[in-house]
Amino acid sequence: MVLVNIGKQKLFLLLFLLGFQEAKSQVWTLQQCIDTANVYNKNLQVSRNNVSLGEQKEKELKAGLIPKVMANADYRYYTNLPYQLMPLSAFGGPEGEYRAIQFGVPNLINANLQFSMALYNPHVYGSIQSSKLGSELLELQYRKTEEQIYFEISNLYYNAQILQHQLTFIDSNLINSEIMLEKMVLLNKQLLAKESDVSKVKLQVAQNTTLRENFGSKYDQVLNMLKFAMGIQLEQNLKIDPTIQYQKKSEYTQNSTLDIRIVEIQNRLLSNELITLNRSKNLPSLNLVGTYGTTGFGYNGLPTSFLDFYTIGFAGLQLSQPLFNGTVTQWKINQKKIELQNSELQFGLFTEQNSMLSENAMLQGAIAQNSIETTRKQVELAKTIYKQTILQQELETASLTDVLLADNALREAQQNYLSAIIDYLKSDLEIKKLTGNISTTK
């Protein structure tokens, strides 16, 4: 009775530990992996920071239109007063003769407030428009990074699922090989099987064991890559959902891809920079300026020391018209024209390349979809042949070689089936990306 109670306690403890381990090994769906990456992936964090930088840059340029006020103050003590040439004719002397005279006082104090406001500046307005386009470009680049992360994690997740199923197949084959080995050993003891037959089955068990170790290592590597892409610690336990969500793909609406939209924004940005250069070359800048302050004159010698302050203030307009800057602007304009031409060529190249890749991906997807159904039937047929061969071998109507060939055919059919699935899933992802639907399918 005591032994029974102890057995029950161990059973309860084992069930508790298994339940605790299962809680730790929570199954992650593909969507959960993507959502986690959206929060923790460092490339996405950098891209989000770049979007914020673009917004701050736009605000900085807009601040250039806000009035500026500056306070200035300085004090000067002249050890030698400046000279000025005075004409002697002003004092009744002869024409054409001058005398050097020192003017002013040793102590000079200036304090004033300067006001300036840009009324029209083609460079500032052009930069503001460029910054708006730059913010749009950074936003699209963020979405591009998000799309790449989605694409990368989906591929890694599919690869992990495929490897997990391959491990299941290998484990099944390994069990079958071990069962066959036990039978061969027993038949060999009964002198009904050759020692070479036992060696053949042992070799198959060893090969399946090595294959299990290799695929187990690949599976662990893919999980580590998946954790890295998600932005989580490699030490964190990760268990994926083995269920492959396979369904026939629907027709996707052709949308403008992010690559094409990025090139379009770059094209608009170059056009705006070209317009800004032309305007800054020909149009003037107009500023509202003003100053209000005081000037102090001081003297500390004999017969009378003094320090007197006098107010000064003015307001006005400042016009600046570019006339000639050594053709620097013209060369910049020529460069922008070439860059704009390259951008237009790149847009055409992206459009044609996207059409070609979409067509190829659809062809590959159609082939993979047909291969899935074909290879699935091949797996079922290979299973049937393998079971029949085992029965025939037990009835001594089939040789061990026939059994090994049937087992190899089953494994090959399984591998072909898994390859067809992964080809289909990858082609479907590629089509979503090339038709601009990958971000809308999350």
C-alpha cells in the first residue's frame, strides 16, 4: 500500500512538472512572432527613430520662418583713439589739404536688440518642402523595413515548421528501423536471417540517427535566427506551432509596391531640389530687420569725467539679390538634372523588374501547388507499398533489400512533399510582396 502511494505521488509530481514545462514552452504562432518583432526588433526601432528625426528636421526648417530676436552687448576701451582725416577747407584752410585728428572717447558701450524675420527666402521654402518629402520617404522606408521583417520571420517560421515535420518523419523512420532491427536480430538467432541482413538494418538505424542529429541541429539554428529576428534573447524558450496553414492562394490585387513608391518620392524630392536651385539662383531674398538699443560714451580724464548714453533704433527691409556666384549653382542644377534622369530610369527599371518577378513567382506558385497534391498522393502510395512490403517480408515473399528500398522510397516521397509545401509558401510570400499585399495580410 505504501508503494502504491509513493507511485501516485511520483505520478502527480511528474504531471505537475510536465504541466509547468508546457507552460514554459508556450506555442508561438506566426502572428505572435511578427507582433513581437514589431516591438523588439532593433532594425525597426532604428527605422522608427529615423522617422522621428525626419519630423524634427521638418520642424527645425519651419522654425526658420519664425522671427528671430538677438541681444548684443559689448564694451571697448581705446588705448589709442581712431584717427580721421579732416579737410582743412572745412575750417577755412586751403583746398586739398587734410589733417589727422583723433575723434571719440576712450570708453564705448553698445547694447541693443536685433530683430529679423524672413519674408521670402526661396531656399528656406524649398528646404521645407524637401523636408516634407523626406519625412514621407522615411515613413515608407520604415514600412519597407517592417515588410522585410515580416518576410524574414515568415520564411524562418515556415522553415522551422518544415524541419519540425522532417524530424517527425525521421523519428518515425527511426522507430521503424529499430523495430526491423529487433526482428532481424531475432531471426538471426533463429538462423532465419543472415548476419549481413542484420548489418544492413544496423546501418540504416545509424544513418537515421545521424540524420536526426543533423536536422535537430538545423532546427535549433533556425529557431535561433527566428529569435534574433524577433529581437528576443537566444536563451528564451521558443516553441512554434507545427500546424502548417496551407490553403490555396486567392488572387491578389496588384498594388503599388513600397520599392516603387520610394522611387516615386525620391523622384519628387529631386524635382523639388531642382526647382529650389533655380529659384535661389534667380529670385531675391527679403527680410524684415530692426534694431533697438543704446550706445554709451565715457571719459574719465580731466577736467570732467562723464558717461552718457544715447538711444538708437531702426526698422527696415533687407533685399538680397544673387548676381553671380562663379557658376556654382549652375553646376549643381546640372547635377540634379542627371540625378533626376537616373531616378526616372530607375522607376522604369523597378516597374519592369516587378512585373517580371511577379510573373515568375506566379508560375513557381502554380507548379508548387500542383506538386503538393502530386507528392501527397505519392506519400500515401509509398506508405502503402512500405506496409505491403513489410507484410511480404514477414511471409518471406520479399527480401530485406525490398524493405529497405520501400523505406527509402517513403522517405524520398516525404521529403518531396515537404519541399513542395515550402516552395509554395515561399512563392506565395513573394507574390504578396511583389503585388504590395504583404503588409495588409498581417
